[in-house]
Amino acid sequence: MREAYICEPVRTPVGRFGGSFRELIPAHLGATVVRGLLERTSIPPDAVDDVLFAQCYPSMDAPALGRVVALDAGLPIEVGGLQIDRRCGSGLQAIIYALMQVESGASDEADLKPDYDASIESLACSAFSRSQRSIGVQQLPQPLPCGCDRWDLWRPKAIWVAGCGAKQAGARAGEGHVTSWSGRTTMKDAWKRFRSIALSVAVSLATALTPSPSAAQSCEVKIGAVGPLSGGASGLGLSAAEGTKFAAAVVNAEGGLPIGGKRCLVRVVDFDAKYTPAGGAAAANYLASENVRITMGPVGSPETTGFRPAAKRIGIVNFSSSYMRDVITPEFPLTFHALQAPVTWAPLLTKAARDQFKFDTVLIVAPNDQGGTDAGKQFVQVYAAAGVKPLEEYYQRGTTNFAPLAARIMNINPQAIEISTVPPGDGVILVKQLMEAGYTGVIGALGGVGLKSIVEGAGGVENLKNVYWLEVSPVDHPGIVKLRADYKAIMGKDAPDNPLFAVFALATEVALKAVANAGTDADAEKIADALRSLTPESRYMGKAGWRGKSLYGINQELTFPPGIGMIVNGERKTVKTVEIPTE
Amino acid sequence: MESAISTGLIGLSLGSQYAMIAIGFTLIFGIMGVINFMHGGGYVIGGYLAFAVSSGMGLPFPIAVIGAAIGTALIGYLIETFFVDKYVDDHNATMLITLGIYLVVTTVIIIIFGPEPVSGFSFPISGVLRWGGLYFSYSNIVVLVICTTTIVAVYSLIYRTRYGIALRAMADNRAIATAQGIRPGRMFPVAFSLAMALAGLTGALVTPILVLEPHLGEGQLLKAFIMVILGGLGSVAGATIAAFAVGAVEAYSSVYLGGSKGALVLFIIVLVILLVRPSGLLGREARKA
């Protein structure tokens, strides 16, 4: 007989019933040990002849534990496996069998053909099945009340009672006791029940909340609102959409839009264009699918770039608030401009600012994408034409900490800083960190961000010395004051601070008038013709006009006036309305 | 010279903030193998919780910060327990799940607080320490001290406590660690909570200095990706070193090259380092288990 040696004993820690190993199946534990043993001993896997495991309670996870462990541990398919049950003596029996196999030569005749033997048990993963009513497993507090005659310990997480009719008893596995006999349902059942209830409630709510048009308003006029409704520029898009919705609400409050002898309910269909060209194109396609043929927006330059080719192809009249070059052009005859770009009003405003603050250099700061650089280049021309030396500084959109930029600006040391089309959130931080860096020069905001961001960044008007800014709608104009008051009265909340709110409220008024004149909301060409032939007018700002022929080659830019605000030596002045001539 | 020193201070401040974010992100990846797209959301949630507690409830700012960290940790615990745990071995699923949760959270924040930056939420200490041409705001000094202390505390937890040993064991080889009795069911939720708490604490401290709006998380997540990849996925020390390196590079390149070129320099440096050492500064070649 050959001699056999027991070497390299290795084991996992010993867990208690329901303890640290409750979530593991026995095969996992065994395979971990065997893999570890192979690593320690550097024995080639194909040198193993057999794997003997003691397991008193085999389960469907590993009905032949030795074989399953061998395969899971990466041993070749030719390696056999055995499972032994001699109750508490199973482990020792496994060793005895292995010794007998090696000593008797029952294993292969090669010099080194080790058998592996081990003992493993995981009570938490064992299935108990008895034919008697009372359960003999230790620590159970009481027998089952439901007349069941069988229960199984299923998977480590749950114990089910089968054969009880409608009742089931749930219990926590591995705790050694059943905690409830009262028919507590499982999480799965609870989830199913909750799901069906939630679905019913949702359907009921949807049905209840769906408005049905009254008999007096059996027709509907659809108008789109396109802009960034999420993301960093959402303040712009949401404010613009609110302006559109407000104008629609005013018309609806008066009974609806008069079209062809009927009064039609005005409904706003909004779409999040995300301030991207792809978003703009998607908006056009979506609105077309909703039979919308006139939109307020897109708001930003990237969106306009993507929107208007699709709008031209499909036939959608659109009002853009972008500052891009050629925002309106004969190539896209259905695109109108809801406000004026810097090239229109900037000469007037920059002259006024320079006359007041007497600066000779200006640093123009803007994001480094189309929305920033288009406006930035226009400001360069405008300031240069005003006799001010312009410098440019573009930053990565998405920047949240402007401390490095502020330090750079301090190194440049301009007399004035123009924050151009910096979004409101960025504007707050930029101004704040400029102040921290010690900047005491003039701050200009002709990009339409408004004063609020600057004041917030500075920590109060009292901390500001010299500032000038554009109000795309002059906030101190009685008409705009009334507009905001009416918004609060009708919509039940404060009007958005962002100036695009008023811009689109006014533009939507004009657009709806054109729809009424055209007699349809479904024919873009008719609506566009109606727009061109009417004199723009607002109940809040009075009559305006169209311009753009000299600048863009097409007269489709509204001339509702902007305003210029100033803080001079810490004192805030009234916002002055700047009249824009029509063409 | 003063400009260079001021820029260095800015880089140090940025680095400490980035390190807090990066450590949490790499902790989750290292231990659970989960790329947590919700990590930036933790930053935003921390900011809004601090805002709600200090401005809404009128409690002192330190209480608001602690409350924000605890609240974000709790949210992280719930996310891991109810959404991530079941799919923790499916990388695609966990990415989508955490991304979806981030989108939902952002939308909820917009509905409750609005899309625009909040007003009336500022750091309680204002003013700037000036010394000649140098300047460093008091708020940044406080944040730097707190962030550094927290980083040291996290290090002590990970390298000097039994719990930390268990976490590192899980990161090293989950199968063996599990076989030693370390339960994923216990470790994962706590690791997730810790990571989210770090992000929430950073958000609570930094957003009153900068700005608080619903979409800050995207930028933070992008930065976290850069630092974690640069430092080596799963390496806490690597993420910390990378964070301070990124902070310094960002500061100096932005000040001396400008915003656009500054971002380009950062990406070029990351690219070069990854070409030379694809696993990152201190990362392993492949993540075990």
C-alpha cells in the first residue's frame, strides 16, 4: 500500500447558523477554498484526481457538492466529485475515503495525484421537509397554527409555508425561528399589490385631471414653446415658456382666440431643446407631429441652428431670441426675431455707458460655444466702434469655479468687464470671485443676464460701484410692471425674474394676433404673411414695428424697446427705455 | 510671484474639494464595482439640504452642513439598498439605474426649488485675507481645513480600522473576503452611504461659496471621472493625488493660458499619463473579482 499524507489544511472561518455566511451557497465557500488551495500549493488543476466533500444537506444549488465545487474552482471536467453524508462524522469520513483511495491506488498511478476532501455545511441554505405537523427544528416558538403539514426553508432569505391554502407564513431565514404566524405577506406580494393600486390611482387621476373643452371652446389653437427646460440654461427656457403660457392664459381668460367666428382655446405645447442643435431639430420634428405650426423659441443660438432648417422644411413659424449672426435671413423666411441683437442696440448702450463711466478698455467674457462666441464677436465690433479697446476671454461652459478666471482677469487689469452672454448662475459666481480678487472696475452686462446675478454675486447693491446692464424689456416701464402684476394675478405666482419672460409674453401676443388674422394655426405661410402685414402691438407696450432689412436682409425683427440700467457710484438709477427705430 | 502663489492657493482649494468627490466615487467603484452616475447628485443634494436646513429652517450653518452630510448618507443608503444592491454585479444595469436616479432627483429639485440658482444662501463667513498682492477668502480657508480633516479621517477609517480593512478586502477580492465572513450586504450600503456623504458634505460646504442650482452634478461627475481614471480606478490614494494634481493644473492653466486652453491642457496631461500608464497613477491593471 502506498503512504498517504495530509497536507496543506485550509478552511474558511466557521460561521454560526444565520450568521456571516447566510448569503452564501455552500458551493461558493467550497470553490473559494479549493481555488485558494490551488494557489497556495501551485498544484496543476489536472493533477487532481477527485474532490470529496462532506455535505449533510444537499440542495438544488449543488446536488453533488464535490463535483460542483470542482467545476466552480476551475478544475478540469475530468476531475470527479463526491458528496458524503455521515452526519457529524461526514468530514472525518471524507478524509478516510480520500486516504483509502490514495493508499489503495484507486486513484491514478501517477506520483502525485491528490484527492481533495472537505466538509461544508450551510444550514441557512438547507431545505427542511417533514411530514409531521409540529416542527422539530430547534428554537421554533410554537407550532404552525394553520394546519399545515409541511414547510420548506427555501432560499436564504425567506421561509415559506406550503400546503396551507390561502395562508402563508413568512419568516426571516437564518434567524433560527419563525417570527410571524399571522399570514404576513412577502415583499413580492406587497409590491404586486402596491403596483396594481398605484396603477389604478394613476389612471383615475389622469382621467379626472384631463380637461375637457367646454362647449363654448370646442376648437383649439396650438402654439409651441421651445427652449432649454433643463440644464444650465433652463432659467432662460423656462422663463420664455412662462411668458408664452401667460400670453395664452390672458387670451383664454377673455374667452379664447377668435378664429373664423369661433373662440378657440390656446394651448401651449412645450419641448426641451436642451440648448443644443440636436435638441432644436428634435423640437421641430416633435412639434410637427403635434401639428404645431407656430412656436415661441427656440431660445438659444445652438437650438436655432438645429431648429430652423427643419422648421423651414416642415413649415413652422418660429420666434427666436438668439443673438447669433444672421439669426433671421431670407434663407429661412419663417424665422422671426423676438428681440434685437447687440448690433442693433449696443451702439446706443455702449455710448451711454462710456459717456458715463469713461473707460477705454473692456474685457469681454463669454462661454466658449456658439452661444457665447457669436455674441462675443458682436460685442468686440460694437465696443471697437465706440472707441473702446476690446479684449476677449472665453471660458469652458460648465465651469463652476471662476477663481482662476478671476485671477487671470486681475492680471489683465481691464477698466471694464463685459459679462456678455454669461448665464445667470455663472454670472453670480464670476462677479463674486472678481470682488474677492479685488476688482474695482466697471461691470457691464449687455448680454441680457440682467442685474440680479450681479447684485447677488456682489452681495448686495451696496457693494457695487459702477455697473451698466441691458434690460431686454425695460423693467421700470409701466407696461412691464403691469405685465408682471397681471401674471401674478392670473397665474397665481410671481413672474420669473429672467427678462426673456417679458420678451416672449410680448412676442406671443403678436403671434396670436397673427394667427387670428390668418384664420388658422395650421398654415405656416399664412401665419407668416399675417405677421409681416400687421403692426406689432401689445396691450402692455403699445405699438412697435419690424426691422432687420438693413442688417439681415429681411424685416422680421420685433422692435419692442429694451432698456439700459446703471448703478453709478453705488447709486441705482432708473432703467431708461431705449427706443429702437423700425425700418 | 504673488500671482503664482495666489494661483497655487486656488489650486489647493480646488484640489481639496475635488479629492472629497473623487474619494467617494472611487470608493464605490473599488468596493462594489459600481460606476455611480448619481455621485454628482450627492453633491447637489447636499447643497440643497444645507440650504433647506439653514435658510428654510433657520438653523445655524454648521448644523445645516452636518445635517446635509447625514441626509445625503441616508439617501445613499436607501439607493443602494433598494435599487443598486440587486444588480450590483451587472455594471450596465447599475450605471443606468444610478443615471436614472440622478435624472429623477434633478427634476424633483427643479420642481421644488426651481431651475434658477437659489438666492439667500451664502457662506456665513465672508471677507478675504489679503497680504500684499496675495488673497485667499476666509470661506475657502474654512473649506480647505474641513476638507483636509475629512480626507484624513476617511484615510484613518480605511487604513486604521477593522471596518476599513474589511472595505479594502472587499475591494481587493470580493470572493475571498466574503468567504472570510465579510458580508457584502452589510458593507455595500455603508460604503455607498459614506461615498454619498462625502459628496453631500462637499456640496453643503462649497455651494454657498459658488452657486447652488440643480444641474451642478454633471460637472462634478465629469471631474470625478477624470480624477478617478487618472488616479486609478479603485485607488483611494490615487484619486486623492489626482485630485490635487487636477486642481493645480486647472488653476495654473486657466490663469496663465485662459479658460479654453486651460481645459485642453488638463485633458492632454490626462491623455499622456494614460498612454504611459493605462491603469492610472496608482491603479491596478485589472480589477479582481
